[in-house]
Amino acid sequence: MVIAEVIKHLEEFTPLSTAEDFDNVGLLVGNPQSELTGILITLDTLEEVVEEAIQKNCNLIVSFHPIIFSGLKNLISKDYVQRAVIKAIKNDIAIYAIHTALDNHRLGVNKMICDKLGLKNTRILIPKKGVIKKLTTYVPLNDFEQVREELFSAGAGAIGNYENCSFKIEGEGSFLPNEDANPTKGSRGELHLEKEAQLNLIFPSHLESKILKTLFKSHPYEEVAYEIVTLDNEHQAQGLGMIGELENAMEEGEFLSHLKNTFNSGCIRHSELLEKSVKKVAVLGGSGSFAIEKAKKAGADFFITADLKYHDFYKAEKMLVLADVGHYESEQYTKELLHWFLSKKFSNFALILANTKTNPIKYY
């Protein structure tokens, strides 16, 4: 097996097109055609992690955070980023980063946080916009069911908890094939009228090439009439953060203890306690100050995230409690998630959770 096969399955699970625009995801270092020896799963790819991969005969590191985030103008071992990259290249080790593609996944980073905290009835806190597209095409009535079923199989027509969703309008199409045409219906030089149906389906933007390939393959016409538009609808199964409910409400102090034990945090910085029970909880792993207003509007009692600045805590405004559990701490279970997914696909290969502790923050 080559490394590219692992990457293929990772990108089927978390398509790179779902990552945030600012991010740097995918294969960052290495040859995808190299034969796989083993996979090391880590939160960060530091020089020590590359050394661990060498010692454990793993030539692919699957990392949550990208070690190369902004452009590198040279490789001269001047900082921890360059040292890690140089060591990986010298030892033929590939580095793959998944980051916000997994953040935006409904079973990703934030779902892991919810599961660890025991939250129920979870949903995306900030559903992603601009990632749902609609296909409109016109199909001869006799071929309609086959074309629609093929498009369903390719992933079109899924809306939330529903699949195989479509809309059909019957009518009459017309076309005049010229002398160079090779029509499947009608004849060259003659106006042809055909009983057709307009077919409308939605699909996630990352499937566009697959949907079009399926359309062209299944449609009987030589020239397929179609249009694709991007919708403003929010994708309820894709986006940042989550919100859910505790099975049983807790007192604030009890919940803070639950947080500290769950995340093994050295300390938890939080805003003013409100002396009320905690039931609805919003979470966003990593730096999440941008989602404070969303958590408030969603009616959360607590918002759990990381990297809050001094003035961010004022934004609680006695509407909820903000809790900063630490960046590393909030994302630490990502390794378990990646191991779970990869172990389903590659049970015959070494899948190792990195032992190297990569949290740069210490507590006294």
C-alpha cells in the first residue's frame, strides 16, 4: 500500500475543500507514492514527533495541526518548523495535516468534546454557508429514474436527516441537431420535441466533480443541459463548534470540576459565575472567541473554548459563563478520533498514537 491510499480515505472522511480558507491542509511533506510502513497520529508535528516516527518505523505522520502554516522561504534549521520539516525530508517521512477540515466535520473535534462531556442532542453551533449547491438538469422521461438514482448514489439529494431528495417538473424540450451532431434522440437537421422532466437536487460543494461525472455518464444526451448554483442555505451537518445538553443539570462549580477532570486542565480561566444551573453547553475546540456571540444567541449556559483574551471575558455580559480550558486540552482527543477512523480502514498497518507531549504550555 502507498501513502496516497491513506490520504484518499482521509479525504473521503474529511474533504479538504471543507477546511477554512486561511488553513493549510493536506499532504505538506513527502511523496504520496511511497510505500507505507506505518502511521503515527499526533496533534502537532514537532521535531521530537518526527524522531518518534523514525523510531517506530512510521513513514506517515497524520497531524491535526499543520507544521507549515504560512509560506517557507528557506529551509535552514532556524526554527522549530524548519527543523521538523528538514528531519522529515531527510528520513523520507510524509506529513499530512487535517486541521479545520476536521473542525468542520459533524463527527470531528467538537463532537469528541461533546461526547467526552456527555452532551446529548448535539448540533452544529455555526453551520457553514456557501457549501450547498443545486443541480438543475433536463432528462427524457424514459431515462429519468435511472439518471436520478445514479445521482443519488453519487451523493446528491441529501438534506439533514433525509436522503434521496429531489424535485421533478414534467414538460417538453426541443432541439435541432446540426450536421456534426450525433443525437441519441431525433435526427440531424430536424427539429425534435422530447417529453422531458426537469430534475433538481442539492449536493455539498466538495462533491461537484463527482456529481457532474455521474450526470454526464448516466444522461442519454450527447450534450447535457444543466446548471449549478450555490445556495445561501446553511449546511446543518458542517461547520464550527457544537451545542448540546447535559443529561442532568449541574451546579456551576460541579460543572467546572467536570471540565477540569475531563480535559485534565492545569487550570480553567472563566468569566463570572451566574449562580444558576448548567444544562445547555456550547463548545469550540481551539481558539474560539469569534463564536461567543453565537453561543449567547443559542442560549448556552456555558461556552467552552480556548485562547480567550482579557477583554473577551467581558463579552459574557452575565448571559453565560465563558470557560477557557486550554488550546491543547480542548483538542487532545482528536488523536483518538483519527485513530478510530484509520483503524477501520487499515487494520493491518501499524497505527500508533504519538507519545510525545506537544503542549507548549506548562502550569506551576
